[in-house]
Amino acid sequence: MASDKSPLLASSNSSFVGNSGTFKELDKDDAFVQNERSVSIDMGSLSQRQESLQFRPRQRSELVNKVKLEWEDVRVALPAKRSIRQRLCGSDADAPATSEKRILKSVSGSVSPGQLLAIMGASGAGKTSLLNILAGRNAHGLDVLGSIRINGEEVSPDFICSVSGYIQQEDLFISTLTVRENLVFQALLRMPKHFAHEMRLARVEEVLQEVGLREVAGSTIGDPIRIRGISGGERKRLSFASEVLTDPPLLFVDEPTSGLDSYMAESVISTLQTLAQSGRTILSTIHQPASEIYAMFDRVMLLAEGRTAFLGTCQDALDHFHSLGHECPPNFNPADYFVHKLAIVPRKEEECRRRVKAISDAYDQSCDVAQSGAKQSELGTETLVGRQKESWFKQTSVIMKRSWLSFVRDPGLIRVRFIQTVFTAVLAGIVYLRMSNNATRVQNSAGVLFFMIVNQVFGPLFSVLQVFPLELPLFLRDVQNRMYSTNVYFICKTLAELPFNIINAAIYTSIVYWMVGLNPDLGRFGYAVAMIIMVTLCAISTSYFVSAISP
């Protein structure tokens, strides 16, 4: 993909990264100001009284660091797929490669401190791709070109990650931890190094109060399948708390209202609005919000077919579409109307693409693009300090404790492994019970030892292969946020389960060894136990390796 712009990152593998105005409990009267508003209905004189919840933010000083984010001519493409012969031989002449897929096409824009920008569009328009590129995350395998600036200075994806927070659409937590413990681990590894331990704990309590999670601070987070925990809305608030804990001046949010009812969705956006009013720069993707939620955004960016269809205020969006002959009907949700006009409808592809091209071309020719490209920020990046990792020993101590708590608080997993160990040991003992002392003993002994080793290899291996993939998304997010190194996770995960694995292997060997009637010498018995323990640990390490390299 040719370009005269400098590449941001040909294949981004970035490491990553509140003053918090905040959530209050939705059911507490003292956290909200109740206003009444009338919703008129066209047919008849019926009017409905509806309660509008307005968030009352906690008074805090304005953020010192402010960020103006600008991006110009950002282009993203998925490289063409090459055949196996082309990859091996390096030849482009044999079989034609699959053409590259262009995801974003010369997208430009900006967002200033104190603004909440909504990135909207139909499915496949490039909303999440743009958010990830601007955040410096999840760009592996993509060709990225263009310029991204913070306060007028071009920056790398690594720098953006270090000064920003990223709230994913999916809430990722260790289900066996409590709400408070999750935030404490985040504070110990992500807050700046100059904060003392007591200050970090105090910040955790402050954030718990601000996001309305104080009453469930001691509750287990849980998961939708095995462990009962906090509600979906509380999980979303915990995601907010985990990011605003470090007071990032720049915040990226991916689909914050997914899976929430309209009441909770409006409260979530109200929190983002409050965070923006405290001086933060916030970008959020959102899919067809309600009209009340749409009106809460300071600016809106509409994407269609990888191009910018509009960027400006909510009212300006209505005026812009009206000037193009697309007037939003009265009492119609503007967000739904825009997405409908910019969507590619099946069996009407050509007509829809012509309409999308006309709308995007009209915006490109408008003065808004020229003004946003010419405007220079007076802010600088000198005061922005990227977050650094804690020392290796600090990472190890914190992750070791987290891994241990996560393991011992999952009694179901421990119970299943223990029952499996005892059952297979008794089964092997019954099959080879009290081997006769004759010529067949040698062959039977070899069979017993083979059975013991194979069982202790594949048993732990499959148990790890079933658990590790569930933690992989959380692990990748933490590594991107620069919480800890890969080797720290591997060491702590192995050491946390080491006592149980040793005891499990010893129990298994003891049952089989004495039921079968192997050499009664205690020294030989100890040697057999040590051998099985080493085999078990090697199998577990191998299973972690296989899990890590598996797609």
C-alpha cells in the first residue's frame, strides 16, 4: 500500500498501557439528582412523567496533564495472503496472491481535552479498527500508515499505550478474586512507582467509593458459568475502576454499553461524560445508542466503508445530512438514522455504496477537514510521563499472590483433580494387584511403570490445556498494559500450583506402588515418588508451552 506518509508501525506489537468522576449506586437516592421531564406523544394529549438521573460528580481538582489527540490520513489494510509456495520460495510470479483488504481509507480527525467523542457506524465500518490503531493496541498483522499526534507531536504506539487507558468490550477478570483484591493488584502493578503502598491502598478505597462498588468490595467477581458473583453492571463499573485507577489523561472505550439495559447504559455514558469534564480526552465506539445517550456526546464521528462520513457535534451532524438531502424525520433517533443511511444493505449494494461515497466525498470537500488539519495544538508532551513497569521482584511477588489466591479459591478444580488422581491410581492398582513373583513380574512391572508415567503426563497436561486458554485473553491484556512480563506469569503460575502437583503425584504413586507390590524398600519407594513428581512437573511445563503457541 503506497503512501507518502511515514508508517506508524508496519506490524504493531505494542506493549501497553481517574481523578474520577464516577458512578454512584443506581439505587441510592443520595447519588443522583432527580429531575422530571415530559415526553410528549403525538397522538392524544397523553404525557408521561419520566425520571431522569443526573450524575452528581465528586469534586476533585482538574487533571494537570491534558491530551489533544490528532490523526491524519490513517490507512489500515490487511496484507494479501500468499500461497505456501510463495512463502517458501519467495516468488511472486507463480500464483497470484489474494488482494489486500483495505479497512480504513485516509481517515483524519481530532479530539480535544474535556471532550467525549463517539465513533459510530454500521457493522464493518472500521470503528474498532480505528480505536485500536489510535490506542496502539491489537494491530498485529496489519499494515498501518498515517500520522498520529498527541499535543501536536507525532508519537509511537508504545507512548500512547503508556499514557492511556483502554477499556475492552469484554470484561476480563480472575473470577475467584474479590472486587477489592482485583483493584489492589492493579494498583500495585500499574500506579507510578513513587506512590507508597499506603497511598495505593487509599486510592483503591477512593475509587471503590467513586464507582459505587463499596458495598460489593468484598464480593467475589465470579463468572457466568461456574462461580456466582457480581452483576453485569457491576462488572462494567469494575472495568472502569481498573482503568481510572491510574488517572490516565487519555481513555479509549470499546462498546461500553454492550449487554446493558437502557438504564445502566445511560449511567455508563454519564460516567464517561463526567470523566471527560474533569479534563480527560475520551474516545468511545458505540453501536446505535438511544437518542438520550446520543445527545450526551460532545462530538460524533461517523464511519462508512472505512471512510469518514462526518466529524463534529451532534447538531452539526443533523445539519450536514440535511444539507445533503438526508433529513432526519421528527421523533426519530438520529443515531439509528445515520447508521441506516451509511449501511450497506444486501441486494442493494450498488445503490448504498453510491450514497455512502457521495456523503463521504461531501464531507471531504467541506471546510471541516481543512480546519482540523491546519489547527495546531499549543499543548506539549513534556509533562506527559509514560508508565513504567515495576521491578521484576515486585511483579513476581504480586503475581505470585494473585496466582495462589486464584488457585486455592477454586475448590471445584482441586476436588476434580484429586478425585481423578485417586480413581486412576486405584484402577491401576486393581489391574496389577499384588503381582506374582515369577517370570511375568518383569513384564508386568514394566507395564505398571509405563501406565504410571503415561497417566501422570496426560492427566496434568489436559487439565492445563483446559484452563490456560480461558486465562489467555486476560494474560494478553495485562502484558499489553505493562503489568508484568511473560516469564513472571509462567514462573508464578507454576509455583502457585507446585505444592498441589507434588502432593497429587505423591498420593498417586503411594496408592499404585503399594497396591501393586513393588519393591518395599523405602529408598526405592522415595525414588519412585521423586521420579513421578519430576514427570508431572515436566508435563505441566510442556502443556503451558503448547497452550502458549497454539492459535
